[in-house]
Amino acid sequence: MSAGECARERFGLRRWAHESIDRVGALVGGLVYRRSKLFSQSLEAPALDEAIRQTTASVGSLQPGVWHESTAKGPAGTLKAAYYVHRWLGDSCPTILYIHGSGEQPYKFGRFNDNSFAKIFDKHFDEPVNLVLIAAPFHEGAQGAYIQALGHMKNYVGMLAATTALLHSLAEQVRAHGSPAVYAAGFSLGGWVANLHRAFFGHSVDRYIPMCAGARLDSIFAASAYKRLVCPEAVGSPELLRRLLNFDEQFRASSIDCRPLLFRFDRFLETEVHMPSYEGMEVAILEKGHFTGQQAIREMREHIVGSVTPNPLDSRTAGG
């Protein structure tokens, strides 16, 4: 066997391993939540683009070390979100607004809790930036309660709209405080929120850092391995999902700086499906699957560090 053939075989084995973990994870999730699959209670909801444009979210102070509750109101109802100012070095420092992944435990910072923010921005992250964590609705309690809430499509649309609205309000708040650069970063659910903000707002954020996200939500629920967690009615209604959830046209129309990160072997968010949304951008790709990618904390941290340095405003200043 030639060196090239050996390399191809090793690549194939890596792909098989990462993809198999995703498929088994989806199978197990579908079995565990077989009585409460996503959108099984109702598919009725306002279109996501409509909800995003009409939802507003309140913000209070930027006092560090405490959770601040936010109330979001829009076509999908009134929902509660929150934000936590983890570190505030000063009004003259850049700010990262980070949104966690789906089903995480953003309020728990223990060693064994599922909290990507706590893991990424630990002692190894020493960039001189302010850090704010945004918690999406329905993430205050257990995973089961979150899945139950998403039995209604309206709650899913509302969660995305409320979190995007909170991101927008916070971006404007930190900008008003004098922060010279604002970054929106997120993993999975958080990455989708960052992309939604870029598509429908954009002007209050200087650079977006979406990880494991895209602009075509329909493919996740109707065509990927994740569809095992989705009710048959939704899986069988791809056109409805496209109409309600997709925003790739609006996303591609934006020119705001964006530094995406995808996982090559992800069977939930399939790279080949979502790369067209990032046409013309430099996309970082890790040879991971969805679940193995979740554990790539060092690589995600390095991607964020590389995306916040240099400051996106430096080139504007240099150019006059």
C-alpha cells in the first residue's frame, strides 16, 4: 500500500469514528426523548425573520459577578433570558459577548458541568477583553425541561429571537459605555444566534465568531442525523421548516466581518450543506464530529483568540 493510500485509509477511519459517535448520539437521544420529540406539540410559530425583527430585550447594568435578568417581548411571546458579566476590565477594553450551546448549563460553573463558556474562558484565556455570557431562555434547569419546552416550535423561534435581541441590546450597551470593539461569539445554538444578529442587525458588532453554526436551520431538523430527535411531522415538512427558520439569503447579504469554525465530520451540522452560506469567508475547519468537536476546547479557544487579535478596528484606523 502506497503512502497516499495509507493516508486516505487513516482519513477514512477518522471520519468513520467521528461520524459514528454523532449517529449513535442521535440514536440514543431519540430513544431517551422518544415521548417528547422536538416540535411534537405544535409546529405553529411566527417566521424566524419576522420574530427577530420585532423582538426587543431589556438590559440593566454591567455590574460584574452577578446574573442580570432580561425580558424579551415579540411575536413568539414574552420570554426570560439573562446575562452574566464575567469580567469587566474597563470601558476602554474590547468586549466579547458569548452565547452558549443548546442544552448547556450556563448558570453552573462547576468542573463537570456542561458549560462551554466556563471551559473556553478559563485561566488559559488571558486576552485583555471584557467577557459577557448570554444565557438563552429555557436553560435555567434540567435538560428534560429544555426538551419539553421545545415541543413547541413557537418556543424555539422565541428562544432564538429573544437571545438575538438580548445580544443586540448588550452590544449597544457596551458600545455606549465606550468599548472600542464588540465581538459576538457562540457555539452551536450560540453560533446560530451570532449569525442571526449578523443577518438582521449587524451594525453594533464588529466581528462575528460563530462555531458549529450556519444559516439553514431546516437541514438540521429534516435531513441530518439530528432528525431522530425531531417529530415525524416536522421531518416530513421540509418546506415549512425552510419558510420558518432559514435566513441564508439575509446572512449572505451582510458584509460584517465573520470568522466561522466548522467541524468536518459533523453529522448534525454538515459542512457541505453550510459552507455555501460562508462563501467568500475564511472558514476554519477542525477534523471533528459534533460531539468530539464539543470537547475541542483548546482549539475553540485558539480560534476565538485568533479572531479577536488584531482588533478589527485597527485596519480602519490605519486606513484613515
